Amino acid sequence: MAPDPSRLPLETTKMRAKAEEKTVEATGPRSEEPPVYVGVAADAVFNTAELIEKILLDVPFRTLLTSQRVSKQWKDAIAGSKEIQEKLFLRPAKAKGAFRKFSYLLDRHELGDLFDVIFGPYGRDSAVEHIPFESVDRSKSFALQASLNPLFQNSLEVMGLPWDRAEDGEQVALNNIALVNHIAKTEKKDMPTLLGKVKSSYLDMFLSQPPAEAVELCCGDRSRTIRSNEGIRIRHIVAACLEIKMSMQEEGIEKKKIVDYFRPGSGRFYIDFPGILHNQELGPAFLFCSKTGFGVEDPRSKKGVIYDD
């Protein structure tokens, strides 16, 4: 704490006053104006939409969602960026690749017991190989490499092998309690809003990238096939859940039990995507996997794999 000038010795006070007079003579009187800000050039660089876009593209999904609230400039940058809108599942994206089903260049009978050693007790003799989307042979079966909206989770992520999922189709479940609560609160009168063009950032998100055009939603013993030529959005999922919830209410099922049906981990609510072999009437098969190394080869001949359609 600075000493009280009134309590200082007289000589000290006089000396301080003379020193201040000399300072004023040398530098001029003190200005009350604030210092001039010299960071204008830095602001011009760091406030550009291009730089904000590059930074936000590296931000995790959930953080990116809330970044829209930082400022109007950030919100405009997010809304105006094609790449960010694709990352947020708000704009359709193209498939990054595809997977084809293959069979090994092996003779099961020739290998005998060695076959089980190589491929396990289930005698798996096929796999899937990742290929560029541009090289897909449309006359043969394939699965698209896709990304699942983080508000959902892959039900078979732990136990499901890529080739099983490519054949049988992906099964996903809700993974967001806030969305469950929204479904629980949604009423019949909200249906026009859900199916209309009212903008809501999370309702407008696609279920997957690239967007699936048809899926089957299952809840207990009830199911709904959802179709949209422009891609399935979360608003379509919520609307289908509302239809199922209304049918449960009409049957006299308690509200608490209805909500429990949709809760993450309940095992009673899931969404089926088509696979190479099953549910092909729903459209092309999807495989939610970011890995690209599912090609396999004959462990003896090293000749690679052949297509088996």
C-alpha cells in the first residue's frame, strides 16, 4: 500500500513535488487519453472467416455445436462454411469410400484343422475390403463408408465385425438423454412443426453422412419404416417416435414406461440400416467405420482376395 502523503516528512514531500515538476518539463503534461491500440492488423487476420473456419474444423462435434453462441461472427462463419455444415450433419456429404465383400483364396478342405486356427472356430472365410467410392462396381453388392451422427451410437460397435455388419446391416441406438427428454415431452400438436420447415439446429441434422434415404425404427414390438428422398433427419426420427408413443398411450401404457423404452442402453429402441444381404428394399447398405484396412489376403499364397457376390 502506498504511504499517505499527508504523513510523510515535509522534506520528502517537497523532494517528490520537485521530481514531478522536472518530469513534466521533460516529457510534457500527462495525457488523460487512453493508449492507442496497435492490434488492428492482428484483428484483421484473426477475425477472418477463413481462419475461423480452419480452427473450428478441428473442434470436437459437441464443442462445435455450442461455438455458434460465441458471437454473431462465429455463427455466420459456421453457417457459411460447407465443410462445417457437413461436419455438423446439416448439409449432405458424399461417401468417402465403400466396402466390398470378398472370399479368401483358400481351400477349406485342403487346410483342414489349420483353417480353424487361421480363421477361428466359426470358420469365417470372407471379409470386406475398403475401396475408393469412384471405383465401385454398381452391378455388384457393396456398402457405403458412412459416419453416424454422434447423438446416436452403434449398437454393434463392440461385438460386430465389419463383414457381419456389412452383410446384416448396421443397428444404431439413441445416445443422448436430452433428445430422449425431448421425445418424452413432444406432443401430438407438435407434429406439424416436426414435419414442417421450422428451423432447429439439431432437428435438421442428418442421421448419417452420407444421408440414408430409408431406415427402420424399432421400439419394443413396434416398428416404423422412415423414408425421405432428401435424407433422414433427426426430425423424422422424433416424429416416428411420437407416432409410436401415441400408440402406446392409446393402449394405456404409463408415461414413465414409455420414456424408458427410448432411453440409451434400454435395448428396446434401435434403428436398422440396410446391409448387403438384408433389408435391401430400404436402399444401399451402410458401414459406419472410419478404418480403411479390411482387405485380407491368403496367408500362404499372398495373392489377395477375390470378389464373391
